[in-house]
Amino acid sequence: KMHLIIILYSLFASIFTLQKETLKYAEPLFLIGIRMTISGFILILHEITNKNLIKIKLKHIPLFIILSLLNIYLTNILEIWGMSYITSSKTCLIYSLSPFITAIFSYLTIKEKLSIKKKIGLIIGFIGLIPIIYTQSQEEINIGKFFILTLPEISIIGAVICNTLGWITLKKIIIKNYSPIIANGYSMLLGGTLILIHSYTFKEMWINFPIYNINIFIFYNILTGIISNIICYNLFGHLLKKYTVTFMSFAGLMTPIFASCFGIIFHNEIITWHFYASNIIFTIGLIIYHNEELK
């Protein structure tokens, strides 16, 4: 199934490029809210059509609500805002923090012991942030800074944290015998609706219609929805049945490489040595951590 993992993360990388492009043609929150809501409806309709829709047990409803809030609502709001000011390749690279954040939450929630080598791996991983900081654009800095990080960078890091917690929640739901399609369908429908409410409440351009080019918007939104919500979310859930969240996060280090290639080809993004330095440091830290975990 390794070929499925490679396909998964190349598709994940394409999402960053597609979302960056789609932001030119619609208000960001409206964009993501519509995509999530429609995708969730399609997944639920698919299960109803195939008579696979399972009622959620009352005691499991909080898990589905948490998944909606973390994996859909908070992750996408933080990501879409941060991505408005930084490149798609940089956004994707910051997502390489996922395995390190996963390890920290595993330590905090299930009291997983960290050996000296694991701690060294985590420290090296976070050192990988340093080269990224040197690629801050003037546009990022103008938005605001908190210590050495710009607010868009902090927003993306927040998205990574919520996304990681979301995948952990999805794993818990799958263990309770719910299919990834059902879990993603309900969470996308609820999370997408919350994003649309957020969009309207925060006065995005609904009065003048929040889409600037309807034809291009529809094309990119359908394409992104198919790749992200239909293929990636469910393929990830399928692979979680065989692999751990930590391993899937480890494999995710392929994503920035694909994202940098797409960024160069489609957005003419300039990839400096800082990008590759961070990627190499992340990889070294994760290899040390993962090798110790295998023991």
C-alpha cells in the first residue's frame, strides 16, 4: 500500500496549490465553507444510496462534534487565513510539524514515555522552524508579529495543531466501528455549515456576492473538493486502519517536496535554500524519533 501513501501526499500537496489559486476568485471563508458543506452532503448521500448510513450512538456524538470543530472548522479557518499571506509551499512545509506535534500530544494524553533520543528528535524537528522564519515576506510582517513568528505563521501552526488533534479523533471514531466516509461526511457537513455562519457573521462580501468569477470558482472548487474531501480524507481514513497516526505523519514529509514543485510550476514561487534546509532538519529529527519508536 506504499503507492497509495505516495499518491495521498502528492494529492495533499496539490490542495495547497489549488486553494492558493482559488483564493483569487472568492472570499476565503465562503470558499472553504461551501466546499466542505457540499462535500459532506455528497458523502452522506453516498452512504444513504448504498444503505450504509449508520446512526450515531448518543454517547459518540461528542466525538463527531469535536472532529467537526477541530478537523474542519478550526483547521480550515486558520489555514485559509494564514495562506492568504504566505506561499503554498511554505504553508505545506509548516505542516511538516505534524508528526512532532502528534508525538507531544501522545505524551500529554496517553503519557507515552519519551526517551532521550525521542526528545532529541523532537528538539531537532522544532529547530527546523528556524530557516522558515528567515523567509518572512514584508506582507507577512505588516500583518503583525508575535516574538519571532508572524501572525500568518502562527495561524498555520494553529491549523497544524487542530488538524493533528482531528486525525487522532478520527482514529478514535474509526475504532468504534464507524467508517471514515460516515465520520468525514457528518464532520464536513457540520464544520462547513459553521464556517459559512462564521463567514456571514464576520461580514465577508455576501451583500455583493462573495464570488468574483463564478466559472473559475466552480471549476477550482469542484476539483479541490474531489481531491481533498472525497479522495484524500477518505483515503487517509482507509490507511489509518493499517498504519498509526505517527507513521502517517512521518510519511507526510513527502508533501512539501510535491508542494514546492507545484508552487514553482503554477505560481512561479521562488523556493530558497531555507525551504530545503527546514525540510532536511525536519526529516533528520523525525528519523531519529521514528527509529527510537521502532525499538
